[in-house]
Amino acid sequence: MQGVMLLLEIAVVMLLLVEVFIRLRARRRRVQNKSSAPASLAACLAPATDVAKTRPEVSSVDAVVPSITTTCGAEQQVLSINDLLNEAVIYMEYGHYAQAATVLRWYVDLNPHETRAINRLLDAYLAMADIDSYAELLEALGEKSGAATMNEAWWKERVDTGLAQDPGNLELLVLAEKVGMAVPVPQAQAQASETVMTAEMALALVSRNADPAYGMAVLQRAIAHEPLRLPLYAELLRITHQQRRIEDYLNALILLFLAVRIGGKTLRERMLRAGVDLGPHPLWSVLAQWNGDPEILRRLAQSRHLDIPAGLSGVATDR
């Protein structure tokens, strides 16, 4: 037991030494920055009555806390952007991303126009794989008055970088539309490395984006994951009907028939009548005469190069 306590004490001491080393490096860099600025010496030698006159010259970009001069030779307490960035860089060099993010988030909240600190903070969130905080910061920058004005290329790069780690992140997808970007269209078939598109997520995304191509892609991806969720088919049929895309409407209707099977007669007939309103097509009569045999629908889908989700195909085979 004493041996375990001794090991714990050694570990604590080592952590304290590392923390002291990091802070000493940060202080050394701050001292170097201050020594290279002759204006600091002038401010120190200025009489106390001149402090109020010189204070407006210190912008929030250069300092969070204004310079405080007491007596000649007293240490000037200045927290500059370079000090913060240097300290954050040291934390990130040693893998202390959470500490770096804490320092930078405090500064960015007070100075939302400082691009260097913003970029450092976003990089820290990426290193931590904290995409929620990453998206929250981007959203706050887009809504907060006085925030840094970024160009379209910067927004596109940052949103794309976040979506590369979390392709289904709802906040980032909505933000892409808010800033006027072309919303990235997900692939219809989800890859193994991608975030699963649930029915709830897909319906929320579609409700926030009026682009029919985007909505169809999102719904098709969700149907591939949850092929028995009828609201997905209802929304897909609504979009294709509204756009008068007969072939896409027929594809969605074939999948709906497989999902509801012979028992969903009322729903099938209602959706079929809505499709007939789009115009003539030989498949309307084929679907109207369907006897409940899933093999007929599978052959029909194959002839149209329509992929049937694995879960939907299995249900149709078992029934």
C-alpha cells in the first residue's frame, strides 16, 4: 500500500513539474515580446495623470486588460494577444488541447474579431475531436455582431473540415446554408466510416433546407439505414411529386410498396393516385395490379437500376 502511495506522489510531482515548465516557457516568451516593444517603457515612465490619455490607444486586439502604471519601475500588467497565442501554442505542443481551448475561448469571447485566436481555437477543438464546440463557435461567429468578417473561402474550408470529421453534424449542415454555401449533398449509400443518417436527423435537415436535390439525397441515405420508417417515404414522395419527377416518384413508390407490403393497401392506393396525377406512365397499371408478391417488385427495381436497402429486401423475402 505504501508503495502505491509513493508512486502516486511521484506522478503528482511529475505533473506539477511539467505544468511549471510550460508556464515558465510561456512567461519567457511574454518577456521577450515585451522587451521588443519600446512603447511599454515609455508608458512606464509616463506620469500617472497621462494614463487616461494613452489608454484609448490600446486596442482590444493588442490587450484584453489595459496597461496599469503605478510608480516608475512598477511592472506593467499587460495580457496581449501574442502572450495568449504563445501560451496556447505551448499547451498544444504538449497535447494539452483542453487547456489551450480554455485560454483561447476566454479571449475570443471578449474579442470576436481577432482572427488568429479564432483559428487557434478552432484547431484546438479539431485536435480534441470536439465537433460540437467547433460548430457552436462557428455559429456564434456568424450571429454575433462585431465578430470577425471572414470571406466565403474561409467559411467553406472551416465547415468542410468539420464535416470531414462529422458528416452528419446538423449544426454544420445548417450553418453551411446560413452562410450562403452550397450545402454538401450526402451520398445516398452511407459508407462505413460515415455517421449514420437517422430518420430524425434526415427529417430535421430537410425541414431546414429547401433544395430538392439535397432533400432527396438525405432521405435516400436515411432510408438505406431505416427502411421501415414511413415518414421518410412520405417526405421523399412529397418532394418528388412537388418537383414533378415521375421516375424518382416511381422509385420511391416501389420502395414504399416493399415497406408496407400487402397490408398497407389504403396508403399504397393513395400514393398511387397522387402519382397518376403527374402524368401517364406504363408502371402505374403495373403497381395498381400488384398482388403482394415482393419478387415482382424486386425484378421491377432491378430493371430500373434501383437499389433495395438490405433491411427492406430481407423483410420482403420473409413475408
